[in-house]
Amino acid sequence: MERFLEGKTALVTGGTRGIGRAIAEALGSAGAAVAICGRTEDRVARAVNELKAQTNSLICGRASDMRSREAVRELFELVDRELGGVDIVVNNAGVGVFAPVAEMDPADWERVIGTNLTGVFHCCQEALQRFKKRGGGFLIQIGSLAGRNPFAGGAAYNASKFGLNGFAEAMMLDHRYDNVRVSTILPGSVNTEFSPRSRRADWKIAPEDVAEIVIAILRMPERTLISCVEVRPSKPVKG
């Protein structure tokens, strides 16, 4: 891959596996220095070492709980310290808990909304403070078609992803004249083990396909903003 991101730095939340891992690898292969976070220190350390070997770029990371403002602040301070600041933030960290509303544990509701929506708010505020000093930047949200299409058992997840769409669109309007480009990618079924509901299958979108869309967004000229992309498997299993 052409290293067109040399001199840029990126943060990918939830970057140890699945979509986030593919995005981190694509950004590093394109020349960016990359920070990642994940749920556990050992998983982050393993992913950092593997990404260094795969991308020949500067990679760092730490375990972070996106629900915690202090944890997010410490994550961005790590990026400042190790990479010299941030130009690109990919908000990918997410969890899915699926149950009918009457049966849902309130703690699960809080975990889903806190990670998938409030955590993005925390990251975007930290990023925007830095972008103001750097003259701009990219905020890319990994949403879901579940943010367009509700389904039974998905109340918490749907709410988090519907909310993410509205949040991102409003943030784009708030900051488009600050040279901040806000984009949201809405994948359908992706070939990962995201939740117990997920089953791997070759017909699904590959994580690398989503990473390729991120690269395409970053390649666009400054006059053009890809604000939202819906992505579906081309030939899903007929049911």
C-alpha cells in the first residue's frame, strides 16, 4: 500500500481484533503511526507487537474502558506522549448485548450505551480539543446498519447505533468549518465474532473491506466529505 499517511497519527478504539484490527493495520501500512486500545492489557500488547511487524510503523496502545472519561483522557495523553498528537480518530469500540426490553439487565443497557455512544462522545471531545490546535482532523465512526434497522432483541444496541448516527451528523454540522471531517460507516453483517449472535461465514463483509473504506475516506480531497457510507454483503444468504 502507498504510504500516503506518513507523518500522520491515528487512534483506533477497539483495535485489537475484528474491524478495528483491520483498520489499524491498514492505517499503519499506509504510513500512519497508530495507537490502539482494547479491553485487556495482554490482548493490547499482543496486537501492538503483531501490528509493528505487519506495518513497519510506530504502534502503541493500552487497555481502556471507553465508558470512563478518565480512561479516555489517559488514552489520548498516551497518544500525545508516544506519537506527538492525533490527526485521525476511528471510533470502533463497541459491545452488543441482546435481549427483549422486559428481560434486559439495566447494567447491560448501561454497558452498551456507555461503550457505543457515550464513549464516542468522550473520544470526540478529547480529539476536537486537539484538532483545534492542529488545524483539523478526521473523526470516523464505525456504526452499523442496526442504526437504521431495528430488530427484535436489539433495543439497547439499536438505541446506541441510532444515537450514534444522530450524534455524528450533528457533530459534522458543528465542526465542518473547523476543518474537521466527520464520517460514519454503517456495515451490515461482518465476518467477525462480535457477539454470541455472530457466526462466521464467507458471504459476510470482511473486516478488511471496512478498513478499505476508511482508507478511501482519508484519500478524498479536502473539498469533498464522505459523511455516511452504508455497506452490505453483496449476496447474503437467502432466508
